[in-house]
Amino acid sequence: MAQAIANAKNQGDTLGGVIELVATGLPVGLGEPVFDNLDGDLSKAFFAIPSVKAVEFGAGFQSAKMRGSEYNDPLVVHDQKVTSPTNNAGGITGGLSNGQPIICRIAFRPPSSIAIPQTTVNLQTMKEEPLLIKGRFDACVVPRAVPIVEAMTTIILADHSLRAGMIGTIMTCR
């Protein structure tokens, strides 16, 4: 990855990429079935990060090619706990955490500021002109975005835990 980013930068270009998030140890039931569902709130937080263009949970886009018999996560008892040997839902079923790890992939587009000449339009003359961006720019935002994705996830999970009464508040208003 580091070499691919360095190569793109040396060529004056940029790269996009994907961050895979795995959140474990969550209780069953965080979220809501319709409004404020957990996958919706996580997606909303991720899409607030500049450059994010796609979010998928579990099997995500691949699930569109699957049959229900392939996608459904069968329930089994393991060590006196209900679990599933698969996690196609990515840890969220019907808007609520299901006890499985939340698995989410967040796609970032390549930065648009590149050192390769591009075409733009001069709105005063309505003619095409070359555009050359000079200065420092990131060849890929993905390495810098990892802690941002982690922070957004933590905020949403903490918010849903507070709403569910699973953690207490640290301040009270009087």
C-alpha cells in the first residue's frame, strides 16, 4: 500500500482505498428498527467524512448477487450462547446490533487535487483551459482517515449505548 501511494505521488496522481472496520464485543440490541437504525447512523457518520463515497456492511454489495439461502445467517447454540457461524449481515440485523462483530467497509475516492494537467472551463470565456494544481497534496487520504473512522464509530456506538441505558451519563444538569 505504501509503495502504491508513493508511486502515484511520484507520477503526480492520487489513489482511493477502502478501510475495513471491525467492532467487537457489542451487546445485542443497540439501534432502532426504523429511524436511528445502527447501520444508518454509522453510515451517516462515515459519509460526513470528506472523500467517502460508499459504505457496506457484511456481505454488502455481494449480497445483491446472493440468494436468501446463501445470505441468511443461521442461528446456532455455541457455549450456551446463540450465535451464527456466518456474519453476512455484518453484525447488524433490522437496524440493531445482533451480537456478531460489526464489519463495515468504507470506500474513499482519490483526492481530486493532482499534479497532472486536467481540463477545466473558464466561466468568463466559456472555453476549455488546462488546469494545473501546484503545491502540496495528499496522494491518498486513507492512512489519515483510519483514526477518523474509528472516532466516528466510537461516537455512534457510545450514543446508542447511552440511548439504550447501557452506559450512564457523566454529567447531570441541575
